[in-house]
Amino acid sequence: MKLYDLLMIGQSKHWAHWLWRIPLLLLLALCVWLLIFRWMPVPTSAFMLRQDVVAVFSAETPFVRHDWVSLDQIPRHMQIAVIASEDQRFAEHWGIDMVATQAAIQAEMRGRGKGGGSTITQQLAKNLFLWEGRSYVRKGLEWGIASLMEVFWSKERILEVYLNTAQFSKADYGVGAASQNLLRKPVGKLGAADAALLAAVLPAPSKYSVVKPSGYVRARQSRIMRQMRSIGGAAYLQRLD
């Protein structure tokens, strides 16, 4: 065997030796990140960063508006509104709602799949670290990150970060920016109807509007308010402790 071939084999073994370590290094980096931001405000997300980059090159894309608000400053009915709208079993599951997931898989197999099944923790994992779109790779990563979040963060912390990174309009991320820019009031002044309206646009904030809500958004707002009453307020939030 020629010297060149021996060198190439040695080099390939060297790369293979490091290749298997990359996932472990990424996992370690993620764990460190989750530990650091267990208490500190999360300044941005993958979705916000991507939008700001696109906005530099496109006049049609607005720059992100985002203001961090601590959970104790967010009204309880705003917290309950997103739980009622997005994940009513939030207090029970460990990042993945197997009941909703199985229902979504069965609907997909019948050709009626429209998404769904994602918990607040999964949505947060996607918002912080992943990308839009549907694929098995992204879903697998979403499940893994969501499970780690449930290990490193409390339910209250997951809810706090979700409320501060969820998108409510084409430009507004987090309830702080949304309440100030869309409803023209500080987040502490949000009423139950305001909270339900903000939660009503979460499935498609670039399509639905808080400022000019359609009939569909109003109907969804009313449904969320009924769900808020049915699951309770303070009693539900106490279950997150």
C-alpha cells in the first residue's frame, strides 16, 4: 500500500474519532445553556435571530420587537389563556403530551393531519433552537430538547420563557412587546379578554391579527375564555409548583 493511501486512511480514522463526539458536545452545550438561563432572562431565540437577519436584507420583513417581562408581572389570566389555548395538560406531562401526539399521528395516517399535538414545552424548544416546517428530524430534535427542558427548568420557568418568546404578530415577540405595541397598554393592565385575544393568534401570528381580529379570531377568543373558566385560574397555576 502506498504512503499516500496510508495517510488518507489515518486521516479518515482521525475524523471518525472526532465525528461521534460532535453530538455529545452539542448536548453538553445545550445543558450548559439551559443551566445558565434557568434564572437569567433569555435575550433572543432562533426565530427572532433569523427574522432580524432577514430584515437586514428585506424591507418587507420588520425587525423584531421584544421586551422581557418576568412571570410575576404577567397577569395570571394571561398565563392561563396560553395554557387553555395551547396545552391544557401542561401541568401533567413531561414535555410531550402522548395523548395529543397519538391523536395527531392517527389523524396523519388517515390523511387528515393538520399538525397539532405539540405542547408548550415543544413549541418553546422549536422557538428557541430550531426552525419552522414539518419533518421527522425537526420533530425528533424538538422532543429531545423539550424533555431536557423539563429536567432543567420548572414548569413556571418554561411558561415564563414561552410567554416571552412566543410570536404574536409579524414583529412582536413576547407578551411585553405584544401588549404595548398591539393593545397599547402595559402587560400588567391586560384583562382576561385581552389575554384570550393574544392567545387566539398564536397558531399563526403572521396570518391572524390582534389589532384587526377577524371573525375567526373573535370566535377563537370566546372559546379560549370559556376554556379559561373551565380549567380555573389560580388553582391550575398552583399545580405547576
